[in-house]
Amino acid sequence: MSASRKAIDLLKAIEERATKPYDDQTGKDISSWVKGATIGYGHLIIKNDWGLYKNGITKAEALALFRKDLSPYENKVKNSVTANITQNEFDAMLILILTFNIGKAGFAGSSILKLVNRRKAEWNIYSRNVYKKW
């Protein structure tokens, strides 16, 4: 499972596209690297990569960078959720990780993940007579 078109569109709308580097803390365009240097759809620029992005990127490059950045988070949701979930549940967890900046490590121990896995397990006991530890 991967992010739906609706989830991608929402995340892009939340982050907004920036084809020139900016300081995530101030929102101002920058001409030299600072901690929090950002480009595209919320991509943090590490100091060693400044040369790649200092002159800006195209819309297509911003989208490609966004998809690349999204992939590890999609994998984290896939690998962490033990229950069968719907596309909208997957999208909601992905959006939660990214928009609230809890990160991949934070998601693994989050109450939302535990709750989803537990509730699905409880539903399976109730409706399908399947007893599985959550």
C-alpha cells in the first residue's frame, strides 16, 4: 500500500512547493545554507547537499524529491501496522507522521499505532472468532 492521490495532494497543499531554498524557521528565501534550509515540499537540505539545491529546482524535481522523501514513511506505516487497514486509514497515519513531525521512530511507539492494531484485533475476536495478540 502507498499514499493515495488524495493524501499526496493534501500533503503537497500543507507543505506548499518551493522551487527556491528557504529557511523553514523564518519562511524567507536564503542564498547560503542554514540549519533548517528547505526546498520542494518540505525537504530539509543537509549541508553537504547545499550545492545541489542552492540555485533552485523545477516543479518536476520538487515532486520527485517529495516522492523520494515520502517512501520511507510509507514503508514505516506498512511495516508497523499489523492489522488490515483501509486506504484512508493508511493515508491518515501517513499524514499524522508527516504533519505532526512525530517521525518514523515516534510513530513506532505512538498511541495511535497501538490503538489501531488493538482495535482491529478486538474486532477480529468479536466478528471472526480470531484470537490474536496485538
